[in-house]
Amino acid sequence: MAATIRDIAEFARISVTTVSRVLNDKPDVKPETRERVLAAIEELGYSPNSVARGLVLKRSNVIGFIVPDITNPSFPELARGIVIRAKHYGYRVMFFDTNHDSNVEKEAIRLLRSRQVDGIILSFNEANQEELEKLKLERFPVVQIYRKSPVSSVTTVALDNVKSGQSGTAYLLEHGHRRIAHITTGEETQSGKERLEGYRKALDEFGISYQPNLVVVGANTPESGLDCMRRLLELNPPPTAVFVSHDRMAAGAYEAVYEKGLTIPGDVSIIGHDNIEISQLLHPKLTTIDTFKCKLGQLGVDLLIEEIAADFPMNREVVCETKVVERDSVRSLPADTADVNLQAESEKGREPVEIGPG
């Protein structure tokens, strides 16, 4: 059987992407690496024409990026990383915004393939996972980005949302807070579901009982964050701290605190998630969790280019960690205040409160 580009990569102990760059005489390859590839080609008797179907010279040098919601500040940053990295490989990017419509997602795939793009980066929800499996069976290069598919096994770059939610909540616990609320997008979104799981894990680790009435479900908008925070501030006693699953919701939560005549972090501490641009413009600046979206986009392109070069699904999974960005919206509580929080009535048996889109 004729050697393939993947055989060369394994023999030389380098990536498929690097082999592809050597074959196409790209300049940014170290001389010693180029020599290793050439030696492997000689040793294995590789002929580019024997597997020429996947070589870059026969491709359009265009990749697609299907965006679920261009108004979500996380996705433009993700797109920036994709464009930067695609340019590095000599590729252009074609975008589609689907507005979370599964039918539009299917149409976007059809249109991109009709334009003969070499591969697609996308972020699909659970409703359209069968489309990913179809692409995989057809050996079409695809990378699922920003969220992990629970059923599909295509190449994926995702966040560890459980650990991220856990670290955000633990940050508040480490600052002495015990009555901690959570504003979330809930079970309807993967990120909301997983960050809520992380919130509960952190409470459990610190020996704090989960109180359903401290969890309020809403949409990822400032308006919904405002409504959610209003509800939490009506509790008796109210929470001393809130972990908000998205910075856009946190912006609304700020407004609810201020309309009540309270202060941040004097009366209530808030930590967000995503580290979007607005988090540094709020007063006080929002402590939040960085998801390194630009780097995530670049990594997605790296994996897609490897699939394009290999000409078969590689089914890789990369889970990226996040990091707390400390700013000014969280304060430490003295030990005696924490003790009072522990004595707060749990109101067990109540379900999480749901708030509409707002």
C-alpha cells in the first residue's frame, strides 16, 4: 500500500500540518524539520501523486466558519483568532451567522460546500449533531469549536465548562462567601448546564448545601441578567455573592444592584464568565473568567488544517481550561459574616426560578 501523508508525519514524529507545509514548500519550516520530512519521504517511498486528492494545491484555500450568534461578543473574538490563523496557512474565511436556527445551520453547510470550501469550523448545538456525523462519514474536514458535542465524535475544541464554573464559584468561597447565588442559562444550553454543574461541585467541596432558590435561570442578555438579579435581591437574606454564567448577564445584574441602592462589592460581590470587552468597562471592573477565545479560534484552525492535509477525519478532542481574571467586583468577607451565611435558611424544596428572554 502506498504511503500517505499521515504515514510520513508518524514516521518523522511531527504533525500532518508540518508535512503538508514541507510538501507545498512553505517558508516557515525549520531546516532540520524539512530534512526529517524529506528523509521520511525517501525512506517510505512516498509519492505525492499517490494520495494527491488531499493536497493543498488542489484546494480552494477557503474555509467556512458557521457562527451561531454574531451578536454574542464571544464569537467575534473567536472569529478573529480563526482569521489570523487561517491567513498564516494561506487561507481565507467565509462566515455564516445562523441565529441559532438549525435549518439555517443545514443550509449554511450546503452553501459552503457548494462554494467548495476545504473545511468548516462550526459551533452546533445538540439539535443538529446528525449533520456533523454526515460530514464525518463523507470524510469532509470539520471541527466543532467552543462546545463539546455529547453525541458526535468529530474533531472538537471545547472549554472545560464544568471546571470553569467550579473555579468561579470556588473563588467566591475562598473569599469567605457562603450564601452564593448563580445566574445561569440553565439546562437549555450546554455551557449553562455544565457551569451549573461546576457551581454545585464547588459548593459540595466546601461542604455548603445546594439551595435551589439561589439558582435563577435566564437568557444570555443584559435584560435577563437584570431580571434574574432583581429576583435574587428579593430573597431574605439576599446572597452576598453571585456567580454569573455570562458577562452580558452580569452587566444587567450590576444595574439591578444599583437600582436597589446597593453597592458592588460592598453589598454583593459578582463574578462573571467570558471576559468580554464590557467586563473592563463596568464600574467596578468585573472579576470574570477568561476563555481565551482568540487562541481557541487559532487552535481550531490548526486542527482543521491537519484534517484537510490528512484527507480523513482525525476525531481529535482538545479541552481547554479557563482562568479567573481578578478585578474589583469581589470582596473578602470576615469569618464571622461567613458563619452568619451558613445559618441562612435554605428554603429547600424550591426549584430554580426561570426568567424569560427579557
